[in-house]
Amino acid sequence: MKGFIKPVNRKYRKVANSFKMHTFVRSAVIMLAKDVGFFDYNPEGNPPSNFFSCNRACLVNALWQETENLDKLKTLFNVSNQFPDFTLELFSKMRRLRVLYLGRWQSSGKNRHIEVESTEFLKGLKYMLDLRLLSLHGISGIRELPSSISKLRSLRVLDLRACYNLENLPKQVGSLKMLTHLDISECYLLEYMPKELLSLSELQVLKGLVITDAKHRSFYTLVDLAGLKKATETKHQCE
């Protein structure tokens, strides 16, 4: 409301895709974040991979070496790691995570390529019962999500945009009753979507809805979408 954070290109849209800060505002935010210990900072003033005091960590270039106190970690943000591969054992310890942002965060410009060799670690999501935001934006190699994603009953935002290898969206996504934002745009290998999505009563934004014809196992009509009463924006692609 004070104008510190401003939407970009919202003139013809009800929902903004990206936001910006004035340079001076951004500098002030960084200074305040250091003062209150929002992240741990290295001598150069950048947030490192450790999380000794703040319970928030950044992935910078490579995975951190710290394996203790993972049960206290609340935020994990990928700054510059192109290969965010975890072991299932390591991932399963992060039981208090609220924000897990492994994907690409840049909205434009030189977007780096992110990939994983194995998705076995994603099975550890079932332990993150407090998770509210999950972003796998732009990560290749993810063909499907584990059915145990249904355990994430506190999840509000699920960002799967540009997961180019994603072939299947499990019907268990319909169990995410708190979900308000779902982005599956640019997931070009998705051929159909489970009907269970229509049970997401809190959903406000749905991007990338796949509308198929009757020869597929599942298809949507515009009448079906009327059930998403809280939706303010819906984008789809036809197959």
C-alpha cells in the first residue's frame, strides 16, 4: 500500500506476474535484513549456505556442507545452484520447512538451466507438513510428482512452471485444500489433468490448464471451471 513493492506490467492484467523495488528501497531492505539477522551473511554481505542463527539458507553454487540442525530449517532458497540434487535422507530431515524454492526465480533475461538427475529426494516432501510454498520452476528431469504430495495440507503455492519433462500431475494434488496458486504453464508434455483439481475450493490462480479432447482419459469444459469460485485468473492450453 505504501508503494515499496510495485507490480510490473499490470495495466492489462488482474494479477501481476512480477514485481520490482526502487533501488533505494532495495538497499534499505538489505540493510534491515542484516540488522535483524534475517539471513546469515558472509564478509562480502551475501547470504551463504549456512544457517547457524536464522534457520534460513540459500543454495549458492553448490549444496552446503552443513547436515546438522536441518530439522530447524524454515526457508531454503536456490540462488545460483544449477544442479540442486539432494539425497532422500537429507531431504527427509527438513521437517519444519515453510518455503522451499529450488527452481528458477529470474523472470526474464539470462535464465539459467536447472536440472536434476534423480527425483528420488522428492519423496521426502511427505515429511514437510508445514510447507506453504513449493517452487520447482524451470527444473528439468522431473517427470512426475510423488503421490505423497497429498501430505502437504498447508501448501498455498505450487509452482511447476517450465518443468519441461513433467508428464503427469497426480490426482493427489486435489488433496491440497489450502492451495491458492497453481502454475503448470509451459509444461508441454502434460496431456491431461486430473478431475480432482476441481475440488480445490481455495484456488485463486490457475495457470497452464490443459484442455484435451474426449480421446484422452480426462478433459475439462468451461462449465467445469465454474466450480473454481475463488479463481481470479485462469490460463489454459488446448491439446
